Amino acid sequence: MITLYDSRFSLNCYKVRLLLALLGVPYTRQPVDIRKGEHRAPELLARYPFGQIPVLDTGALALRDSQAILVWLARRHGNEQWMPTQPEDEALVNAWLAASAYELRLGPYEARLRKRAPFLCVTGDTQANNTERALQLFEERLRGRQWLALDHPTVADIAAFPSLAHAGDGDVDLGGCPGILAWLDRVRGLPGFVGLLD
Ligand SMILES: N[C@@H](CCC(=O)N[C@@H](CS)C(=O)NCC(=O)O)C(=O)O
């Protein structure tokens, strides 16, 4: 049985509940109280290191990120309507998923959060913390493995490379991140690699 780590107030969790309902997929809900910090409880963090909900535990996989979960649900339990495989259609759907994760996140999502849960909002002061957290997550992921998502390079590596390769432009020091540094070199070694200004 699928388990959704969920908060009834979270819009990202709601996206997942909505598609589960539309697809008629049975699941159990595991409520997580963010105000009480339950999303950062050590036993949860050990299994789901990003410390955010939603997380969908499929039995085989602990899947995070509402967009990624929607894609998995559509592929596993839906049909072509929800997540097409025709490359141009798939690209359009992916582009709009990305707009939900970025433009909507920075706009109306953040506006609601500012009213309901200002302690979760990103401000200038928290930028350094966010950077540290991101580096920690990527470093943990890349220590002892070659590539980010699978055991071969994927678009996930390509998507992450520019921000990490050019972290120094923002005075972000990767000196304490040997896993990331080794991975950066691995990406640079891919046949046909080009640099930012090449
Ligand atoms: N990119 C993630 C963002 C998830 C996210 O921001 N979740 C919020 C609840 S809606 C959360 O867990 N916030 C707690 C925190 O970041 O500490 C997604 O789309 O699922």
C-alpha cells in the first residue's frame, strides 16, 4: 500500500492527494505536523533526507517532490492523458511542471505561506542556510555514488551541474564537499562536454 506523508494544509501535498483521488489509487495518509517540526524528526530525516513533505512511500521507493510524485503516479497508475510519452507533449508537460515548481512557488505559493507559515518563507537571511542545506543534501547523495539519480548520467545531473559548478561565483565554497567535487569532474569528463563560456 502506498503511504503519503502529508499535511492537510500543504498545497504540495494537496497536489498529490488530488491526483491520487482522480486516479482512484488507494493509499494511507501519514499526517506530519510541520508546526511541531515532525518533518525534521530524526527517524523521518534518516529515510527522507530533504525533510519536506510530501513524501510518497511506494514500498519500493521513498519519492519526494510533488512534481516528481505526480509524474510517477501518472506513469504507474494513470495513462497517456496524464503524462504523455510523445516527446513534444512530454516536454510541454515537463515545462509546465517546472513552472509550478518555480514561478508559482515564488509567487502565489510564497504569498500564502507568508500569511500562514512565515517561518517557512525564504528571505535574504535564510539564503546562506538554504545554500548550506542544498550542499549537504547533494554531498550526502553523491558520496559513494557516481551520478545523482541513477547509475548513469541523466538529465538530473545536467540540471544540477551549472549551479554547483559555478557556486564559486556566489562565494560558495565547495571545499568541504569532496563528493560534489568528484561528480563535477565526472560531468566535465562526459564526451562532448562544454563549459559555460565555451
Ligand atoms: N519541491 C517540493 C517542495 C516541498 C515543500 O516545500 N514542502 C513544504 C510543505 S508544502 C515543507 O515540507 N516545508 C517544510 C520545510 O521546508 O522545512 C515539492 O514540490 O514537493
